[in-house]
Amino acid sequence: MKEWLKELQNLVRNIESIEKFFPLTDEEKESFKKVTSIYPFLSTPYYLSLAVKSCAIKRMIFPNIMEISEAIQSKGEEDPLSEERDKKTLHLTHRYPDRVLVVTTNFCPTLCRFCMRKRNWKKKTFFISDTEIENALNYIRKNENIRDVLISGGDPLFLPIERLKKLLFGLKAIDHVEVVRVGTRAPVTLPHRLLDDDLLEVLEKAEKVWVNTHFNHPDEITELSKEAVKNLLKAGIPVNNQTVLLKGINDSADILEKLFRNLQKIKVRPYYLFHCDPVKGVMHFSTSITKGIKILEKLFKRISPFAIPYYAVDGPGGKGKVQILPDRYKKEGNFYIFRSFNGETFKMSDM
Ligand code: SF4
């Protein structure tokens, strides 16, 4: 049996199985039971074995009683980005003129406690059907402004391979679609999936595919995840990374510097640093925007902009993403006054 299938066959779901990896206190067991009655727990054995050595990884997957506390629940919304409101077919959301989102499944082999689609965990497991793939493709065919299709989930790399192929090859055949971005955390939580030649062949032959992955912490970059990324690159697939700024996990310039530099070493471009969305059951991970900007300021002093992703907020109610930059310039008359990476100021004429 292929390694990735073995991982799926041995997914960890309950306290007894977790305790084969690390012991739990009575308090942790109590929290686990209460929280998972609303938000389930799921992890690959691989990712759980990383949690044994990394507190940050453990915090990203282990249920925390705060998720269901009134204080945290009341601050967030089920769908703060209004993805459901802007749906044009059962699985396709269209908001920006040139881009659409297709949420293909709610299945992920590891559930991240900070997930922005945590609302979908409460639904029965679904995978986009052949009919719904056709409905999404038809919508895209009719809308010639759409040039960029984001395939997301859950994790689309765990769709039945024939369905993934149908979707990706369908998009390949639509001339006005130029880019297909597949969002997946497989290189992080189940990198064995990217050791599978059948999947790599589909991604390569689909031609338009870019992979957006989601490393949040340097401890997630392992020999196996490096191999997974290498296989994508060998198949001609550019790999970008999205990180979410998470309190107590990566909200420090030191950790993010290490993460972004290590991603660059494996030829993954740090692309977005997302401010944590105001999602119900997630707000205990949220830092202030001011803290995010201060971290960014420090990063600009230390590393090349090539290694620094866009720091962005996603506007509530579907307002879209806005990039946040440290305050680096102002206009005075016909001049701009700039502040350089080391705090020096200089002036340039507008024309
Ligand atoms: S992999 Fe992505 S979609 Fe799945 S639980 Fe984690 S954050 Fe959510």
C-alpha cells in the first residue's frame, strides 16, 4: 500500500490514539472531550509525531477549551468573508472580477484549530460531485473575465483522483483560464501525498497549476516535506506559501524570519502572511494588527523583501484582501518623503 494511504488508514481521532504519541493530563482530556463534541480532532500520525517535538505544532492541532468559550465564540463569525453569500454554484464563489474560488471538499487529513472554514467541520464529509464539477466549469466557461481559479477545501489533493483530474483538465481546456491555484496543506501535514506519481502526473499534465501551500512554523519543514516540495517543482509547478499569523505560535519576528528563510531555501516563495480572520472558535489565535506591523518592520530591517510575504487582512463581509505595509512614505508638496529599511529618511520629487 502507498505510504499516503497508510497514513490515511491510521488517522488519529481520539484520546487513546493520541496517548500513543504523548501523555495527556486529566485537564487536557477533559478539554478534548468538551471541544471535540463541537469541533472534531483529526491528525495524520506523521503530523502528530512532529507535535511530540514541537509545542507550536501541538497547539495548532490540539483542541483548546477556549475554542468553545463564550468570550471567544462571541468575537467571531462562522463565515466572516461571506463566501457562502457570494456562491454562484454549490461549490463556486465569485467575488473579484478575474478570480473564483472552488471549495471542493471539507476533508483534511489534519484539522488545524485556526481553520477559517471551521464552519464546514460541522457538515458531513463531502467531495465535489461530477455534476457539481460540471456546474462550476460551466459557470467559468460563460464568464470570460475569469482568468484565475483557486481550488480549495478542505484539501483538494484528497479528492478521488479521477474527480481532481476532471476538474483540472476541464480548466485546462478553458482558454481564458490562465492560472489554477491549488491550495493544500499536504506538504505540511501529509507530505507522502506528494510522493505519489499518479497525483504528480495529473498536476503536471493539467499545465496551469500552481500550488499554494501553508507552512506556519519552521518546525513543519522536514526532510519529507522538502521532498514533497521538490517533487512539485520537478513537475514544473511553482510553489507559493501562505502563513497565518497566530498568537503563541509564530507571532514573533525571529520565528517568521526563520520560517521565510527556510522556505526560500527549498524554493517556496513566501507569498502571504494573513492576519487571522475573525472566525468563530478561532479568535484566541488572533494577534493585534499593530503587532503584525511591528513584526513586519523588524523583518524589513533583517531580510530582503524577496523573503517577505504580503501581510494582508481579508475585509469582513467579502470586502477582499488589503495589503498592510509599515508606514514608509508621505507626500509633502511635490515631494515624497521615504523612510528606508534602517529608519533613514530621504526625499524624492514626484516627477
Ligand atoms: S488544512 Fe486548511 S482547510 Fe484544512 S483544516 Fe487546516 S487550515 Fe483548514
